Amino acid sequence: MIIGIILAAGESKRMGTPKALLKIGEHPFINHIANQLEASQLDLIYAVLGENADVIQPVLARNITVIHNPNFKEGQISSLRTAIDKVQYENCDGVIIALVDHPLISTSVVLKLIETFYQSKKRIIIPTHSGKRGHPVLYSREVFAEILEAPPDRNAKAIRLENLEETLEVEVDDPGILVDIDTPQDYERHIARAMEAAPKD
């Protein structure tokens, strides 16, 4: 079993509003991501919340279980550690880590990561598009201990660099894996305009 985890504890300083609540169509980013994970046959989906948890939690879809990170100001690695500390007791083979500011996640990519993971037996599976690494990323249970022991000054990228021989890149035909929404300009360019251009029913 693979568990889905959405990291959504950040302060969203550059955006000026919680990124988890930005909309793709009618759905907040966080619910859109959860829906794609659920459609990929993931039975358990967690969201790590920190800043703005009081306004995010009431709008969460019912398929999301909340994990609170009281140390969210320590950065993304603290949220990853908090999530792994929770799911390490589940009977899972690994986790798909999705970032709330990378909302253009697709079921096809998630399924490809899972398929590649079970076929390759590698510890970390990363999607790429045109040779560039994107998100989400799959981590095997074998990496959990390393994540839990990571100090605050390390990040997920450092953990991946230390597992180069056990990391496998999988090329996907989906540029959405590269889209990072950090500012209002990013949202306008990648999300708002795409929604305006989408065909109406």
C-alpha cells in the first residue's frame, strides 16, 4: 500500500493568502490534489497543516485526514518528518509526497510512480518532464528512518542526494509536474488563465 501525503503547513508569505485555498475550478488546491490521489487508488490521504490550519481545515474534503505540525516554522522538512512519524505505524510500502503549491498533479503520473516503484524496487521515484525533476515524489518505507533523523537544516533534496543510487527518475508527458505556485503572478499565469481558456459546459 502507498499512502498519499499533502504538505500544506507553509506560511504562504509571497502569495499573501493560504495556497491550500486557492482554486482550480471549483476546488481548493488541497482538495484537488486529494481527489487526484484518491483516483489513483490511494486509500489513505493525509494533509500536514500548520499556519492557517484554522481556516484550511473546515474546507477539507472528507477523504483527507489532518496531521498538525506545531513546528511548521522550521520549514518543509519538519512537515515531512511529522507526516512520516505518523504513517510509519501504518502497513504501507511507501508514501507519495505532494506539495500544495504544486497543484497540477495528475492521476496518470501518480499511477506511473507507483508502477515504477514496485517494478524497480528503488527507494525514491521522481517524475521528470523534458529532463527536469518535478512533483509529487514517492519515498519507500526504507527511507523513513533517514527522514525522521533529519536535522532542521536538511531538506528533502538533501535526502534524495544521499540516496542517488536508490533514486530512479521516470519521464512523464505532463508539464504540470513542474508548475510551482508561489506568487499571485504564478497563479494568474498557470491556473487562472488556464481556467478561463477551458471549454465551458
